[in-house]
Amino acid sequence: MATVHIPDQNRNLTDAAEILEFLRPFGIWYEQWPVAGRLADQATDADILKEYEPEIDKVKASGGYVTADVINVNPNTPNLDAMLQKFNKEHTHSEDEVRFTVEGRGVFHLHPENGPVFSVTVESGDMINVPKGMKHWFNLCDDRHIRCIRFFEDPTGWTPHYIDQGVHEAYSPMCFGPSYVSAAKSAAAAGGDVKPLIKT
Ligand SMILES: [Fe+2]
């Protein structure tokens, strides 16, 4: 389940309906796909593409996406830091960035023209698009692990175009997740402030 965090408003959204309503005006769509029991622990990329074929076909049919592949990033990935450096600075693409998270977590920051900067922490089961031309950047969470299905209209369209004087350094690459949400609820129940920056 994704978590949306809007730093300038000190606000978090963890309810699927609220998240959909918040994201819709920015042209971002969000879905949750079932994950429980669908893949073996040692599932290969081919196993993932086979298991999610019905959903993949639906996405391809709806959006003009022609190819899908699986990216698997973990602490043992060669040149991981260099890879991450490509995407943790504010940038755009000339096609949508469409991702289904199979395992692990990550955090997208979105910087729409007509709204505040906000983050979407994604985890297993979350499907999201970043519309073409929208400024954004991406960070892994502390465990540095994510496995995603990526959808492409044309893989060459996914080259990052960096923004001059991007605002990414002004925002913490913080992931929100279940342990943050439970801590926030406890703090709220105790009448205290909800501190937004609890790493999970
Ligand atoms: Fe991107």
C-alpha cells in the first residue's frame, strides 16, 4: 500500500481512496494489484512476467505501452550507486514512467506545475505512473531493494532529461511505510505531534 507525503503541508495519505483522489488531478493513476501467493520465493523475471500477464496485457491495451520488462535492484547490484545517481535528481521523461512494484520499496518525489512537491512511497502491489513531462526523482529505501515491472512505449523515451536547478536537494529522500504509519497513529492517539521523518 502506497503512502503519499506532502512535506509542505505536513500531511500523509494512507487510504487508497484518498490517494486516488489526490493523485488524479495531476494525471497520475494508482492501482493495487494482488500479490499474495502469486510468486515463489525464487521467481525469475520470466516467472513474474508470466504470472502478471493478464494485468500487463490490460495496461498495454489501455495506454499504448508496447513492452514490459523486470528490473531487479538490490544491494549486490553492480554499480548500484551510479545507477541510482541517474534517477535521484529532478528530471522528466518524454513518455510515462509506469511501474508495478513486485517486491521491495522505493520513493518517488513528484513536482507538478500546479501543486506542491509530494512523495509516493511504493511497495509490493503498487502500480503507479509518472506522466510524461512531470518533474520527479526516485530514491530507494534503506534496504536498497526493489523489483519492478516496467512498461514502455519506446524504451528510448525513458532517458532522463535533467532540470536546471532541480529542487530535489530540498527534500529528504525518506520512505514512509507501515512502521511510520503505526508510529504516527500512536503519536496522534497520545495527543502528540506526528514527526514525519521516521525511517522504516
Ligand atoms: Fe524517472
